[in-house]
Amino acid sequence: MRRLVKRIAKWGLFAAAGIVLLVSAVRIYQAQTGPALSRWHTYVPQEMRRADIEKSDWAAYLKAEERLFQEMNAEVTQKLGPDERVITSRYFEGSPVYPGRFSVDWNRSFQLEPAGEPAGAVVLLHGLTDSPFSLRHVALHYRENGFAALGIRLPAHGTVPAALTDIVWQDWLAAAHLAMREARRRVGPGKPVHIVGYSNGGALAVMQTLEALETPSLARADRVILVSPMIGVTEFARFAGLAALPAIFPAFAKAAWLSILPEFNPFKYNSFPVKAARESFRLTQALQGRVRAHARNGRLEDMPPVLTFQSALDHTVQTSAIISALYDRLPANGSELVLFDVNRAAKLGPLLRPASETFLARVVPAAPRPYRVSIVTNTPADRLDVAVRVTEAGATGETVQPLAMVYPRQMYSLSHIAVPFPPGDGLYGSAPDDKDAFGVQLGVVASRGEMGALILSMDTLMRASDNPFFPFVLEKLTQGIRASGVPPKAP
């Protein structure tokens, strides 16, 4: 018997080694046949790390950030080769998407001040590969309602994609701690502080809030707002590190990247390193473990209300994990989950996967629930008109509230990236405001034409990039501001 066990173990090791060799061979082939690495894939800026960030303040962080951008200009922009000085590159000064040509470079941390004394403060945490740009509309809305808005550039973002090859998620969390310290310092102890997290920033917002429940020295949020939060990601991320194994040899450095794409977006990386996928997975695992621990020891009873906006269909994060790993563990504290359903009037028939059409019915648990559920959907189902179906916390009945909005005929669902952007956004909007110009209008790129003409992938073209129900998002944010004791602005 012992001999049999040893033989099975031996063959198991051989099988594992074979799998690793096969994966490495495939990755080497992919890397060698893919595009070459550019300077923004190889220059790694020296970011502040967790230990220094935890000892720093907002002013020092901004000073270090300024140094970082100066070094990036010297080491990347000023050293581009002739083949890298192209109009499709955000790092070329002559490009229409070069961030330095805009009145505001939204890659950097920002602080928006209201007219008069702030009624509160809000911290905004952007997503992975993103920049503070992604939550600027939310920040502007908070400022209009009397809040000071702090959008922090998380470490390794807003500069070059290579920065994400030398970072850990604890560095991002330290930046969230810093921003919350500054928000509380800015408004004092008696005024509300909200925290908003988008995608990976959503995981950080929840983690910051959970840590503050057990660490008195950390600033506490009075309200948590999540936009497409990364509470769970696909299991592929667990093994993403294997894809980068060949990169230990310099000849196969491209294997450290899951994608190498032109950097035509002024405020978001298109290229994506393996390291970033691995760290996002590690963050979600740590977050889920912390939620479970707090649920066991009763600390979740002190959790502030959580408001989440989520597309039913989301290719980046697991919508089901938002419910099972977070909402189903929350106390009855006034939390709400807003879900944007598929367009049931899109008339796609057999082209829409059955699992997509029935997704919400399968993942949303039966009422009663300790949180409110609001579903934005077609009413009736064969019309473009939309309404919000609301089930209050603790109730089983549902009310239907018509919205003065319609589902765009050409859109069959929202997406992970669409939720925080209104149609008028100059970069991602389907009806961009000409005064909000950033060199390219990604939301109006037509997907009809001949193959091979555009540098964008078909996946990028098909994915919704703005939210036709953004006014409803702002209405919900306003309700949360009022619930925090902040009165409406005087007319």
C-alpha cells in the first residue's frame, strides 16, 4: 500500500511538472509572437510603499506624486524611440491623447472643494489599471452637494503599466488609509465622511471600512458606496502567476504580461501585467476572509450602510460574490443593492445566452433580505421604458417605480466599466459633451466596418462604456447624502 501511495505521488509530481512545462511553452509562444515591449512596459517608477504611506500625509503624498510624474516624463516621454512617437500613444507629447495637454490631468490625485465650508468629505478609490478620472463625475456631484471630494491616485496607477509589475495590494490599502485620514482631518469629527470605491477600489473601500471597525486609530466611514465592486474575481486569477513563469528569463520578459496593447487611453492602461491580476485576487481573498471573521465575532453589527451599483452582466467581477460574500452577511443597517438588468426589449432572441437572461433570478436570494434590493429593468418587459423594482429590507412584496428613462435600443446590457460614466462623458460617453474633450471619444466608436482597420479589439467595441441610467445613480447618492444629515443646497 505504501509503495502504491509513493507511486501515485511520483506520477502526480510528473503530471504537475508536465502541466507547468505545457503552460510555460504556450506562454513562451504567445509572448514571442505578440507585440514588442515599449518603454512604458519596461520602466518601473519608484512609488511610495506601504510603510512610507502609512507615515505620510496628503501634502507629502502629492509631493511624491509630482516627483513621480517628473521622472516619468524624463525616463519615458523624453526617451521614446522614433517608432514610439505615434499619435496613438498617451506618452507622446504630440499625441491628441497626451494627458499633459488637457486643462486637468485626471491621472493625478485631486481635491475638489465646495463653495463655503464643507458639509462633509468623500474619498474616491478608482479601479485597477484606472486613474482618479473614473470617479470624477461622482466627485463633482458630491462637491455640488457641499462635500470636499478627495480622489487619490492609488500606487502604480496613472503613470505607466510597468508600475503594476512592482506593487502589492497592501500599498493600495495604505493609500486608502491616507485618504481617509485626510478626509477626517479636513472636516473634523462631527461631519460625515463617505468612501466610494470602483471595481478594485470597491474591494479597498470595504477593506478600509472593516479594518476601521477593529482599529480605533483608522478613520471610519459613515457610508460606503460601491460601483462594480471587486468582491470576487474568476478563479483564473488564482493561477495567473503561472503564466508569468517564463519571464524569469530575460528573453521571455513578455510572458509577464497578459496583454500588450497600444496605450491610446489617456486615463487608463490598456496593457495588463500578470502581477496585477494576481494582486487583485489576493486582495479579494483577504477581503472575503476579513468579512467572514467580522461576521463570526459580531463586528459587522457596526458596519455603516453600504450602497452598491452593479450591472447584472459583468465580465470582470463576480456579481454573485457581491451578494454571497458581502451582502448576505450584512446586518439590517440600511444597506441597498442596485442592480441594472439586461435590456429585455433588445429583441436578440437566441443570440442572448439563456444564462444571461435569467442571471438575476438565479443569484439574488429570495426575500425577505436584510437589505433593500432595487432592480432597474424594462417595464413592461417588451418595452424600452424602464422602472425600478424595489423590495425593502425585511419585506417580501415588491413595488414598481417608473423612471423617466429608456434602455437604448442598441444596448443589450450595461457592463463593468459603464456604471460610473454618464452618456455625456467626453471619453466614454455615447453622447459626449464637446466641452469635455480628451483627444478621443471611445464611447461613440462605431462597431460597423471592415475588419483590421482599428487598433481596438472587437471586445472593446462591443462593451458598453456609459450608463444611460446615471441620473438614477446620482439620485441615490443624493439620498445617501441627505441620510447623513446634510440638507439640500439653498436655491
